[in-house]
Amino acid sequence: MTQVLVSVGTNLSFCGRPISADELTLIQGIAKDFGGLGRTEIANTVCELLQMSRPTGKLKTVECRAFLETLEADGLLNLPPRRSQRRSERKPPPVTSLGVFGAPLEGVLKEFQPLQLEPLRSQADQDLWREWMQRYHYLGYRIPFGAHLRYFVQVMAPQPVRVGALQFSSPAWRMAAREQWIGWSDQARRRNLQQVVSNSRFLILPWVRIRNLASSTLALAARRLPDDWQESYRIRPVLLETLVDPARFAGTCYRAANWTCVGRTTGRGRQDRDHQRHGASPKTIFLCPLAADARSRLCAEVAP
């Protein structure tokens, strides 16, 4: 059994970081010796021992737990059963009177300017953001994978009104069309992937019909996000990515905001390690460089 694990372990990676056979053995030992803990506590322990952390020092617990569950699905270790009660955020957001349709807003953007992005600052903001995504976004609300920032979209005239919501989060591990556009090596991808950020949710509320609002919001986000992300995670992104379902949308607002269409995904998703969903639901990939030399920075294999 040990020889099999050593062979498999040489091909494992966590967020682009190779996992050695010795590290796999250590992870297996932690899962066995601390079986009385919950899955999140085991993930925290693995992160601490293997120094799996962000530049801020915060542990990559969410990503590590998903990694451990993948190892379990592959038969490489056993984790304790999932606890029946998880964080309240995992429950479907409640339906409240705050999330109902608002007064219709129609016109051109100049009638409602200035346009602002409003970071979420309170639990009430978090609750409303989640409820709007669950009720009005076709994908619903999902807990984001890894690092993330969320905003409300707000117009200020004739009075401040929230008209939409945005989420930026950790990038996809691999997308062939993105990799081809960037032109980086596997080593450069492992080193620089966290300089890519995904626009994983974008919602304009259904009662809002303001021309040019969506593309202007994306342009504003591209200007603001690098500073906010660097402040939160000590990494300055140089590229934004997003996935658009071509069966529903043409990506017009992204094109208008100067994002570039580079191809389509295979339709698999993060968890389809066995390629069972290949081609099931391919998405259009759009990219937005945040620096003139974005590609050369992403292709760097060593620190400048």
C-alpha cells in the first residue's frame, strides 16, 4: 500500500504546489491520528504543518479541505464524517422583505452617476448580498473557493441606490485557452496563478434597466480591484478572468468593457477529476489584463 501511495503522491499538487510522497504520508498520518477532529480542524493542522498559507499569513483552510476530500475520494485517506451542522453560510440564504423587487430604475447611466462599488462591511450586508445572489442570479449563491471580495454596485443620483452585486475570487486551476493566451510554463503558472482573479459573480438586479451600467461597472471594478485585493491578500493581481454561459449570454458587457474572449472551457469544473462531465457545459472565457505587461509578469519563472 505504501508503494502505491508513494507513486501517486509524486503527481499530487495543492494550489499548484507539488505534494511529495513524504508530505502525503504526513497528511495521511494527520487524518488517521486526529480522526476525532472535524474536517476543517484537520485541514487547519495540515496547513500549519506544511505552511499552506496566503501572503497575509492566513491559512488556506477552504482549499485544503477540498484537497483532503479529493484525496479521500481517490481512496488515499479516510476523513471523519461530515458534521450535520455546518456554518450558517452553507444554508440557503433566507428569503426576507429586504430582498424583494425594488422600484424600477430606467434610463442612461449619466442620469444616475456617480457609480460606486461598495465593499460589504457588516453581517447585514453579507446577508443581503447572499439573498440577492440566491434569488436573482441564475447560478444562485455558492460559497466561493479560496480568497474573495464582494461588492454592491451603487448609483448615487438622485439618491444612493444599490443596483447590483459583484464577487471576485480565486482563479481556476487550469483552463487551456487561458494558458495558451498567457503563454506561461507550468512552473510559471504554479508561481504566479494567484496574480489572476476570477469575476465569479456579477448581478444587475432585474428591476434595473440602466444603459451602459454593466460595462461601466466592470470597467470601474478593473480599476479598483487591484488595490483592494492587494490590501486584503498582499498580492496585486495583473489579470481578471470570468466564465460566461453562451447558452444564456453573449458576454456583451464584458466585450464593451474591453475584456477579451480567448476560447471556451471543456465544461468539466473543479471537481471533475475523472473527466465525467467533459463537454457537458462549456463556458466562454473572457480575460482582462490589469497591467500592460500582464503576460510577461505571469510568465516569469523567478522573482524579478
